[in-house]
Amino acid sequence: MRTPRLTRIGALAVLAGALLVGGPAVAASPAALTPTSAAVGSSATVTVNAVGSICYSALPSQAHHTLDLIDAGGPFPYSQDGVVFRNQEHLLPSHTSGYYHEYTVVTPGSPTRGARRIITGQAVDEDYYTADHYASFKLVNFSC
């Protein structure tokens, strides 16, 4: 069973961010997430039905490795890993800049980074998988 992450930026950053914007410093509990929703604050839930979901067990093994690297804080195989994902496609729920980060899912045999990525949000286990370089996203469901 996978251990849930508090956030991608850590507990101190959540507290600091909450203090800066005057909101509560609350991390979502793992139970607050379903394949079609992600908790993003003390009471806000963003529905992502249009995004779809994918079982963790259905991800390619390279995506499992990427998620393990994210949990461990790296090291990552590409210098671009961990950069802010700007959601220019507007397929993921809207958030302020810096909410999402992207990580490469290695594509065996590809001479480049390939098209596969994990996009992380700041809520617990808010991880999205794309196999088609941001044309579509699936929220990773860690309970199946």
C-alpha cells in the first residue's frame, strides 16, 4: 500500500502559504480523494470528471518509478523534472501558478523525454498521468 504524500511542497510551505493568503493550513486526508475529485483546501473540492481516472495498478511501471522518485524528492532523470506545470491546456482544475509540477515518465526506447508525464497537484495524492503530452489527463487512483 502506498503511503500518501502530505503535499509536493511540504508541510511548512502549506503553513507559510496559508499564512500569506490568510487561509487555514489544512492538508487533505487520503479519504477525501476519489478518482473524480481532489481536495484543495479546508472545504473546497474540485471535480475532475472530465479528466477521468486510472488505477495505480494500470499505470506503466515507469510511472510507478516516477511516483517513487517524487515521494523521495529525487534525484530525477531530467533537469525539467519538478518544474511548474502551467496548465495552459486548461484541462486540469484551475489553480494559481505553482500549484502543479511536472515529472517525466521515461518511455523505453525513446531518444527524447517522450510524451508521458506525471503532473502533481498540492493535495494529497493529487497526481495526474498523461500518455499523450498533455492532450488528456487521468487522475491516479491509488486504491485500485
